[in-house]
Amino acid sequence: THCISSAASDVYKRQILSRAARVHVFGIGPSGFIAGYFAAQLCRLGLDARAMTRTGVQCADDLIALRPGDGVIALAYDRPYPEVRALFDRVGALGLRSVLLSSTGTRLPDARATLTLRVPRGRTDGFGLHAGTLALLEGLLMALCAAEPARSATALGALNTARQALSGGGMDL
């Protein structure tokens, strides 16, 4: 828990996510699902966020969406995939603030992030597990909520209003 609160504090102090015009969450393969989840949760807290999950030449469509003032959080582990290198090329060219969530292994997929957070990744017979990454991201969400409680409350209120409109008020929100 101390590691999570320390990491969240570092992200908050550097205002990488909380002051970004938009937050882009990069993840490919299984990490893409986690990137989508985190982006959705950021939106629920009132941030403009989107997931970047495409690979190959389609990744270029995600990269051109980056703009000055945006922030990037990348979930990438161990190997320097072409998409990760291209992401940090674009981040550097635009002067964006970025966070890299990576494993505790000896290699980094790219060392150019504003802040690198190492998170243990369980492995069972070559199968990578993401529990540490999810715990860290949940900690970041809590820190963002605590840093901007009025924004979070307003956004969650709007979410619940929309839910009630869709459910006819039957969800007891």
C-alpha cells in the first residue's frame, strides 16, 4: 500500500494526469483491456480520457490524436515494441508529460517517460498477471479523486443522473 500511495503522490505532484487537457492511456495486447478500463474510470471522474490500443500501422491513428497539453500513461512491460517507441517519439516531439507503468524486470521498453513506475507482475508458466498494475491504477484513481473532489463529485453526479435516465430511476442510485 505504501508503494501505491507513493506512486500516486509522484503522479499528483508532477500533475501528469490531473492537469492534462486529455489523458491517453496506452496498452496493447491484454494491457489494452486495462487501458480501456482505466480510461473509462478517468472519464467517470471528470477527466477527458481515451484508450490507445491499436497495433501496427493502425497505431498511427492513435498517435496523431496526441496534442500539446495532453498527458500519457503507458502500460508496457519488458520489451521495446515498435508501438511503444513510436509513442514516446511522439510524446517527446510534443513535449508531453508521461507515466510509464512497467514491470520490475531489468529492462524497460522505453526510458523517456517523465515518470516510470515499476510494478511487480506475477508470472505463472509464462502467463503474465496484472493484479499489481490494477492495484496501482486504482490507487491513482483514488489520488485523483482526493486531489479534485469537486470535479469528481460533479462528474459522478452526472453519471448517476444519466444512469437514472436510462433505467427509469429503478437502479436506486
